[in-house]
Amino acid sequence: METFLAIDYGTQRVGLARSYGTLAEPLHILQNSPSLFTELQKVIVEQQITQIVVGLSENKMAELTQAFVKQLRRYTTLPIEFTDETLSSSSVHQKLHERNLGKIHHKGPIDHFAAAEFLQDYIDTYL
């Protein structure tokens, strides 16, 4: 079975999620820095990734994500697929709100949760 790495690319942070069989789990968040591709290579090896799924949104962010993938292809020979991630962050915020109703709301980055959200959709659709 394939082991997928989902990448939620952002100009400041990059959220990562990994598949475990047919379940997507948040992995962690990397800073979008000059060492990003080196860090991604390390994750790919450590997590024994066999395929990469990159979330693609709309407009300017879609262009930036496509440029990121073009660079990523220089660092890996793994297959890279795009999947729609347009509403993944909104979906994560909604789920966190529902689960934390009446409690302290989640604060901080959710990029890895968004990656897990669109990776689960990808797995459910294509596997």
C-alpha cells in the first residue's frame, strides 16, 4: 500500500500529513524557509513516503503552489499529484469549533490539520 505525504503549501508555513493505510493523520508544520526542501527530503525518507499529494487552492496561491511543486520535483522522483484543498482550512476550523464548543478554542496554526483533511478526501476518493 502507498504511503502518502500531503503538503499544504503556504508562504509562511507548510503543513504535512501522512497516510496510515486508509487513514490520514496530521504530521507537523514546517516553516517555509530556505531549508524547506532539505527538511521535506528528510521527512520523505524517515516516513518512507511513496507518493506526494499537494493541496491546490485558487488564484495567486495556486500559482505559488505550482511553482513550489516545480521546485520540489528537483528534490524527489516520487509521484506528485494535486488535489483540491480550497475549503480544507475552513472545514478544519468548523470541526475544531464543533469539538471545542464551550471550551477554549484551538489557537495556533492548523496547516497540518488542513493537510490531513484534504489527504483523507483524496484517499476516500481514489483508494
